[in-house]
Amino acid sequence: MKKSQSTEIRLMLAAESLVAEMGFGAVSVRTIIKRAKLKNTSAIYYHFGSVEQMYDELVRFRMLQLDTLRAAELDARGGKANLTLLECARLICDPHEALWTERGFTYAGFLVEYLPA
């Protein structure tokens, strides 16, 4: 992983956990930078262009992770055919459990704030 990718991920995960804990209104660029353990207060703008673009990229980043987990589960089941409703629901929901972090289920908390916006 390139250093810039690592910085981008650090920023996204810092923002995710802060938004989940405090809500969008309470999260500033400075708090994100501090949580990501960076010094350059322009890092978000350098890597993403704007805070909003960083949040959008975070959703794409997490959706790629979830889609990868779901595809692996489908492959393990031999494909999409003949899934029950319960199996479909589990296929949609269970991968979220893999996104638990040391701070809890921050992606779900982030989505609660992100989606209504």
C-alpha cells in the first residue's frame, strides 16, 4: 500500500469513528486530522478535494469491502441460485459484522448520520 493510500484510509477511518460517536455537526477537519494522528490540516483537501468527497469515498471503500465478503460467501454456496429469504437477508447483513473495530460498529453509526444528509 502506498503511503498516500495509507493516509487516505487513516483519514477515512478517523472520520468514520468520529461521525459515529459525535454526529456530522460536531466533527471538524481538525478533529479528523487529530484522530488520524496527522499534522497537516490540509491533508483531507489534498487527498480528497473536500470533506464531502472524503465521506463519499469512505462509503465506496466500505461497500467494496462488503461486496467482496458477499461475493466470497456466494462462491462458498455455489452461486446465487436457490437462496431462501433468510439466507438472502444474512448475505446482506452478516458482512457488516466484519467491519467492527476497536471503537465498535462505527460504519453503521456513520451511515446513520450519512444517509439522511
